[in-house]
Amino acid sequence: MADPVTGTAIASRVGDVSDEGLAQRGRDVDAFAELYRRYRDPAYRIARRYSSDDDDTIDVVAASFEHAFAQLHTFDPARGSFAAWLLRITRNLAIDSGRRRDRFARLRSLYLRGHPDDDRGPEAIVLARDDLAELRRVVAGLSPVDREALALRYGERLSAREIATVTGRSVAATEKTLSRALAKVRKELNNVE
């Protein structure tokens, strides 16, 4: 689609616009396609935490973007970022999907992946894997609320304010949850050594 004034392709300019600027374009398909490109992977990771089924996860992500597109007029940048708004929609739909399947919504632990081109020696890699296994064990022992907060903070790199928007909790409660969860992890890991 060409800009009627300049004749340049609108799609080529979309990538330089902020999330909020794209969202404020309303139901502009090119703008929303850029938002989809930016957030399909984080939305997938959020939905995946609540499902062990790839097909269900993909359905939830599709439904999230369909809902967001239909409800763009309700997005208010003054209340938070587009990312937090969209990821909250995704989270809520994933939880609803889990309820419809009559299963408990499951959260996945933080998973840090090693890189195959790791240049550390075999001994260092084995020790790092042992440390990772211990971290996974400790995180798995946390409450679902604590695991979710840590996953959103360190897995998705969301701020406390964004996590609060995604989870529907206050910023103060979110900060307290993060602090408490990290203290529990540190204490458990220190007790192991």
C-alpha cells in the first residue's frame, strides 16, 4: 500500500514506529502485521507455559492476536505498554483454554539453554548443567505465582510494571513476589553448597 502523499510504501516505514504508534493506527492491517511480527514469539512463550500441546498453544496465540485486533480501540498507552496489554490477553486466553480442557494450567520453569557452539571445556559444561539442573529443581519447588513472576521477569524480560499488567496484580505485589521468589531461590541454592 502506498502513501498517497509521498508515494512510498507504508509497510517500509512501519518497522520504525513504536508499538504504541502502531496500535494507535487502529485496524491498519500493515501496522498490526508489524505488531504481530514483533510479539508472536513472546506470545507463544507465554501461551506455552500454560499448555503442553503445541497445537493448543498456536490456537491461543492466534486467538490472542484476533482479540487484540478486534479490541485495539480499548488499548490505552497511559495504562501500560502494548506488549503488556497483548501478553495479558494471551495469558488470560491460555488460562481459559486450560480450563476448557479441564486440566490445571501448568507453568513451565525457567529454562536456560546452553549453546552448541559453547567454547568452554567439557568439565565446565558438565558443571554448568549440574548447576542448571539444581536451579530447575529449586524453581520447580516454588509456588505457581512465584514461578510465573520469575519466568516473566527473566524469561520474557518484562519489568515489574509490565508483569503486574500481565498478571492483573499490583506493581507493589509483583515487586514483593519477585523479591520473595529470588530470596527463596538464593536460600535454596546456598543450602545445597
